[in-house]
Amino acid sequence: MTNTPANKTFFQDGPIHQVHMEQLKRAELFNGRAAMLGIVIGIITEGLTGAGIAHQIGLGPLVDGYTACHTQFLPFCF
């Protein structure tokens, strides 16, 4: 067998792919745990302060405008 670049990548693709999948699995596990923690903190904060999650992250005026539009408090809708 010759030592061509295609031949080298054939033997290296397996371990590289395995390492990449392991890193991806760890990253997704961390992201999922962080998202769950964020939602729980948001719900607890909503219970304590009365401000919804949208208001906590700064989207309150957008949500209020949407609500006012659909309850006919505004003469126009955006």
C-alpha cells in the first residue's frame, strides 16, 4: 500500500470523529443543563417579583405592545 493522503485520512477519520462526537455530547449536555437552570431561575424570579420572564430579559415593552394591540387599547397594530 502506498502512503497517500487519502490513505492517511482513512485511518485518522475514525478517532477524530469519535473525539468530535464526544466533545459535542459534552457541549450539548452542558447547554441543556444551563437552559434548565435558566428556566428554573426565571420561574422562581417570576414567582417572587411578579415580573414575567419576557420582562426579566427586557422584552416587556414588546409583549405589552402585543397585548395592547390584541385587546384594542391601541389605535394601530404593529
